[in-house]
Amino acid sequence: NLLAAQNSGMVKIVFATGNKGKLREAAEILGEGFELLCPADLGIFEDIEETGDTLTENSIIKAKYIYEKTGLNCFADDTGLEVDALDGAPGVHSARYAVEVALRNGDTGLASRADHDFSANINALLSELAKKPGADRKARFRSVVTLIWNGEMHFFEGSFEGRIAESRSGTNGFGYDPVFVPDDCPDKTVAELPESFKNEHSHRAKALKEMAAWLSEAQASAQI
Ligand code: IMP
């Protein structure tokens, strides 16, 4: 695989995600040296169930699923939003926070809704924080990337510090971006900032840049 990638001058790799926002970011962050495929390009459309208790476990589950189906070099990320005033929630449960909060409140109506309902998740987050007036709204995204390269696993991490806004603003990005105000630009949400800002500073940008640096070293040492 490494040889094939070297011959074409491109690193061919599958990003195990169905999230178009993540794919667009990864293509931008990794740049031209990569031929980035997604599961749909390989005829894989099913949702991969994230049953792990940690970001690392979930990113392993997603990367392994694609590797076992395709045998191709691949990577996956799992991301969580940790809010200090909520003792680190939603954390590893960020994709289905609305369902979790609804069930905790005895409301089974939401339980059948799909994970990754961005709008419902933001509503749940704002309403949980509204129960704690005056609380510190400090938060961070954390990403763990699992790379499976020539059958071996490697891990890369990144975090992005900020705080949770009182209400939504902006339309860029996805997920919790409309309520996340980064410390690097403390008067705007990520959804109000240009994509280039997120791709420079974000949790996933940091982890993917580390992965790209590792891959270029691996290629360089394979050429010696
Ligand atoms: P997962 O890594 O796709 O499982 O992400 C968990 C949850 O966090 C999902 O609801 C995502 O929409 C959200 N999420 C992941 N990455 C980001 C991001 O970069 N910005 C905002 N929300 C995100």
C-alpha cells in the first residue's frame, strides 16, 4: 500500500465517516497529497454503531470496521464536547446527548430519534446549562483519531478550548459549532468564523495534522 501511494505520489486513505462536514474539513486539512475516500465511495452506507465507553474505543470501532471490510489504509475520528459545568458531559455521548437528556427526564418520545440530530443536541445542551445560571461555561472539543496503516493502529489527539454561548449564532460548520466560542477568537462562535479558521485551530485539525506528519515521516523512512 505504501509503495502504491508512493508511486502515485498520493496517499490513498479512507476516512471512516458519513459526516460530510468532517470529510470536507479533512480534505482541506490534509491537502493535495492525499486521495481521500469515504465509505460511500466504496459502497458502504451503513451507520457504524459507536458502542465504546471512550473516544479512543469508538474511533477504533469505526476504523476497524472499514479496515475489516476493505483492507484499505484508513482512519476514523471520534469527538466529544466536554463542558466543565456539566462535569464533562456530553463527552463521549455528544452524538446522542438530546436522547440521553430526554431519557433522563423520563421523556421517551425522543428516544427513537437518530443520533447526530445537531439541533436537538444543541437544545439539550443549552437547556442543561440554563439550569445552572452563572456557571462557568468553559468547554473543549477533544478528538481521538485512529489510523490503521499497513494493518497497524496509531493514535493522534487534538483539543480545542472555548466556552458555550448563551444562544446559537452562525451557519458554518456542523454539530455544536453554532454554540462553541473558541478561546482563539473569543467573540464569535465557530459557525460564524470562516472554515479556514476551524481548519487551523480545531481539535480535528490538530489531530489530523499530527497524523499527516507521521505519514510523511513513515514515507520518508520507507524511501531510505
Ligand atoms: P462523532 O465524532 O461524529 O461521534 O461526534 C460526536 C458529536 O459531536 C456529533 O454530534 C458531532 O456532530 C459533534 N461534533 C463532532 N465534531 C464536531 C465539530 O468539529 N464541531 C461541532 N460538533 C462536532
